[in-house]
Amino acid sequence: MKKKIVALMLGLFAALSLGACRGMPEESGGGSGETVKLTLWGPTEHQKMLGEMVETFKKENAGTRYEITLAVVSEADAYKTIGTDVSAGADVYAFANDQINNLYHAGALAKLGGNHLEKMLEENGEGAVNAAKIADGYYGYPFTADNGYFLYYDKSVVSSPDTLEGLLSDLGAKNKKLVIDLDEPWYTSGFFFGTGCRYEVTYGDNGKESAVTCDFDDPVKGVAAGKAMIALNAHDAFLNGGDDELKAGFAGGSVGAAVSGTWNAEAIENALGENYAAAKLPTFTVDGQTYQLSSFAGYKLYGVNPTSKYLAHAHRLAAFLSGEEMQLKRFEDVAAGPSNVNAAKSEKVQANVALAALSAQGQFAVAQTAVPTNFFNAVEAFGVELTAGKVTASNLSEKLAVMTADIKTITAKK
């Protein structure tokens, strides 16, 4: 009996040793000779580019037999599509960062770890990294950082784009306007973020808000932001307006500067020609204190489906698609702004006036993620009143208190 036990133990040790020498099979499959089958979602206009990326991935991982199927689902529709049945969703899919909370609570995002996590944290900008964070970890691979805003200006008119005061002075001297959509909360928020105001949302296990904190009514920070906007709104060189106003103004010569994003780059460049320029947002000064105008920033990320049969391989694909090389290809193919720091600093990207300005603004941006449900409606209401002249120095604190209370109000999600 003792001999049989010894023989059995020796056989077990031999098997373990053999497994250790060969490398234990990945827990998500893909053993020797097996075909790894993955599905990748992306928008219609990126299918050709994604196909080329996949072929490069296969070549760089020739030791594994991959069968990768592309399907059309846009970043904007990721949660709507996969949220109905996670197990039927793609192994890897692109999504806009404002969906990350819903995707997380739907159980549709695998947590990053090991080398993939270290590389993601090391190679991407702070805003992009924060956009991938939920609760106790990181749940996405950032691959673009181009949904934000910065300053466009006519360099034959503006010589002082670094400060709001200098900018308005330059414009006023030439009878030109600065266009900002000051009653649009996406832009209004930049003043509050610039003075240091923030919000924070706590979510319950059901994915719904359980608590919201916000200090937009702070007697120093909130009031400074409000005073800056009141002064700007009253300035002769300011025009409250959106895309239509700024494009028509640049084309017609009445506008010399505007705050907007990359989607208007072509129209503004065509209007300004050799005088086309862009930069980070300016600073502004209130009561002797200077602040850097901030901004909201949106990102796109790749998510990995935790129900994937080939989970490790899905992470490998997502990491590859979001890496520096593929981010540069994405810039070259579809002019997408990189979240990867090295890619954003490359000569090719920096040669793009708009993306270079967006990259410079990125360090002052706040990731548009985990936004309170009532945030945009509350800030918009404040902005509408302010641009109508109904927010004044005498009632500013009261108006800030109302807005902040509305932001902090918990309402059931649909």
C-alpha cells in the first residue's frame, strides 16, 4: 500500500512539474492548437481601420491562432446594446466614458490587472486614467481623448491668448468678439472647475445614486467662478453663442476667438487661413486671484466582457488596440486625438493645431464621468439666468445655492 501511495505521489509531482515547464493553460482558454475566437465591436466608419488593426494584432501574436469577428456597434450605443444581455455581447467593445458606471453595474466590464493595468496607468494622461476608474479599480483601456474644448483664435487679432483679460482687450481693440456658449453647462462648468469646485457621486449596489456632494456654492471658489462669468457676460467683446454663431462669425470676420472642440476645426481653419491658431484655455483673475479656466473632457475606451470564454486574450486585444502604435494609426486614419501621452506628443499630432491645443488643455480638464443625474439641468438653468442678466453680484450666493442644491438632489434613474 505504501509503495502504491508513493508511486501515486510521484506521478502527481511529475504532472505538476510538466505543467510548470510548459506553462499552465490560460484560465480563459486558448491552449495549444486551439483557435481563439473573439468578437470586436466598433462604429461603421471604423470597420476598415479596425480590420487592419486586427491583422496587425494577429501578426504580432502569431503563436496563437486567432479568429476575430468585427461587428458594428458604435461607442455611443455600447451600453444600450450589451446591457440587455452581457453574455451575448462582444468580447471587446468600444464605449464613451460617460457609460462606464452603467456598464460596470451591468457586469459588462472586466477589471484590469497585472501588466495591462500597469501599462495603461503609465502610458495615458491623468484624465483618461481617471475616466477608466470605478470603485476599487480600473475597468477600461482609454484610446482617445478628443472630446473636449479649447481656444481658437485669429492670430492677426489676438496677441494675448493666455489670459482672458488680455484676450478680451485684443478683441475689443479690433471690434471683434469672443464666442463661448456660456449657458451650455458643458462650458459653464469650466469656470467652476477652474476655481477648484468639484462634485462627487456615490452609487449603491443597484447602480443608482445614493449620495451627491458638490461645492459649487462655496463662498470663495463658487463665488469666484460666478463673478468671472458675470464680468465676461457684461463685456462688450463677448458673444454668448454656439457652433452656428462662431462659424458664421469667423467666416464673416466679426469673431476673433471662440471656445469649442475639434469638430469645428476644419470650418475655422478654412475661415482664418494662415491666421488660424489654437491654444489651451486662458487664465482668468478674480479679486486678485488668478485661476486656470478648466474644461470637461470626454474619452473613449475599450471594455472587456468578463463573460468572455477567452478572457486573457480579450484583454490582450484591448490593450493592443489602445496602445501607442494603434492610437497613432487612429489619428492618421480618422484624426482621433490620442489619450496616450507619447502619441499625443508625437510630431504628427502636434502638427495638428486643434489637437495640440486640446492636448495642452488636457492637464486642466475634468473627466466627464460619474456626473450627477441633475448636474447638467441645474448648471444650464444657472447659465441661462446668468446670460440673461438675472445673476448679479448681489444675488450670486443665492443663485449658486439653488443650483448646488439641485445638483445634489437624488432622483431615480430611468
